[in-house]
Amino acid sequence: MSINDRLGRPLRDLRISVTDRCNFRCHYCMPADIFGPDYEFLKKNMLLSFEEITRLAAIFRKTSGIRKIRLTGGEPLMRKDLPTLVKMLSSIDGIEDIAMTTNGSLLPKYARALKDAGLHRVTISLDTLDDERFKKINGRDVSVNTVLKGIDAAEEAGLGIKINMVVQKGVNDSDIVPMAKFFREKGHVLRFIEYMDVGNSNGWKLDDVFPKKEIISQINKVMPIEPIDPNYKGEVATRYRYKRTNEEIGIISSVTDAFCSTCNRARLSAEGKLYTCLFASKGYDLRGPMRNEATDEEMAHLISNIWGKRQDRYSEERTEHTKRSSKIEMSHIGG
């Protein structure tokens, strides 16, 4: 029960966007000057229903053997009744891990219900502990404390927690060590992410990237770290631990240290398109055939055919593709 692409990479991880909406306007993802009051988001009938999402997830499970599902957005908690979907997905035989990526602002309201429904883990985005800087980054005047309350709510509910920090040179690179110290003390794994050229709206330039080696150098000067083995083949973060401890951090370095060769992730957008790369310029429609009464076997064949022809390795070829003009926005398919 496996599908391999043309480069021999199996499909093991399904990321499902449940909405293209978000209550933040982070400048590297959904800048307010583009995603403003008049921006046309997906209408309700264009979104996959919970039943359609669950059906597709079950077909992916049966076809490829996926065990992990991650819910993304936009901000997934903007989708009404999300715990209901989590419960439906958790009922699929063989799905062992359901996670969610979120900005954390709505977790105080939903963390307990999500845990009770079967959610295992949350990854919470937070790029700085400096309130003024954070408000500028999120574009909605949201305080750091709002996210910290979400982290606390997730912990109280018993959810596993990781924190993601997107590092941009000249924006928040001075926050690397303060973030590392804070979350080491809190006992949560912090992952630093190199600023990536996802989509077309964030004005990405290579000069804005604060590279992995410099992140490591900053932390090493204050709290020495050492590399440790990945948890599994295809893990996106390079893992490190503070020396003589079991306390770890991670670095996701798609720009300076590409991991295309082990990428085993497929992404399903909120309107039912399958994307085989975070930097893809097009998706493959699954909603249309499904709503035209394709059988599970026909859908499985379609998915197998799409993945079997996959040969994406954008990050390894970035220098020649950076100016590609039609990449899908990260806000549309999650991270």
C-alpha cells in the first residue's frame, strides 16, 4: 500500500487546508495591501464539505498508506465547527496522528473540544516576543499575549505543542535567542524557519533570508547545541538539542539546505485541489470528479496517477525558478 513518484518518494503525509481565510495579515503570507476588505475569498459552496474531506482522506489512506494528517489554512480555526471534522477524520482506520497548524489566537476557545475530538498536536506560529514587532508582523494589532494564552490553552487541554518562528533578516533575527530561551524554559520545541519564497505576494528576496548556519551560530554562543537524528525519514526539520539535555529545537531550512529528496507530503486545498509541492504553480482538481459521482476506485486511480507523475524539487532548483510567476499562495494551501 504505497505510491511512489518518479523520484522514488512515497506519499506519507497529507496536509489539508480547510479555509483560505485568516484573522491575521502577516506580511510574508497574507499582506493586508493584497488581502484587503475587497479580496474575494472562496465561497462556501466552493469549499470541500467535511464529508468530502473525510472521504478523500480515507481514499488517500487506502491508496497510499498515509498515517498522518495535518489541518492547515489560512487559519483553520476560522472554519466553523472544526472539531466535528477532527472527529470524523479520527474515525478513519489507520490514521494515527492528526495535527493542526494555527496562529493560536482562537485556541482558548477551541483547544479542549479539539483534543476531545481526537486532535493530537498543534504547531503554533509566533515570530517574536516583542509586542510592537509582533503587531507589525501580524498586521492586525494582535498582542503576543493573545498567542501565549493560546499556547497555554493547548497545554492545559493536553495537546502536543511545537512553536514555529519564521526568521527574516533585519525583521526579527534579533529575537532568535530570546525565543530559544523562553520556549526552552516553557518546555516546548521551537522550530526556526528560513523565510521562503512561497507564493507571489510577499516580495521575497534571497537577501531577506537569515540562514540556518547563522541561526545555529547565534544559539550556540549562548546555549551550546548539537545535532540529533531525525524522528523519521522525510522529517522537514533538522533536529538539535541543548548539550547534555533532552531539550530540543528544530530548523526548517528549505532555502539553504533543501530537503526535496525526501519530501513525502501532498497538500489538499480548501476547494479540493491536490498540490504536490509547496511551491507548485498548479493543482489538480479532485472536487470536480468527486461531485460528478466518481467512485472511490476512480478517485484512488486519479490520486495515484497524479503522485506517480510527480517530479517536483523546487527548492533544489530555486535559483532558476525564483521568478516563476504563478506559484500558489501559502495562505491557500498552508505551510
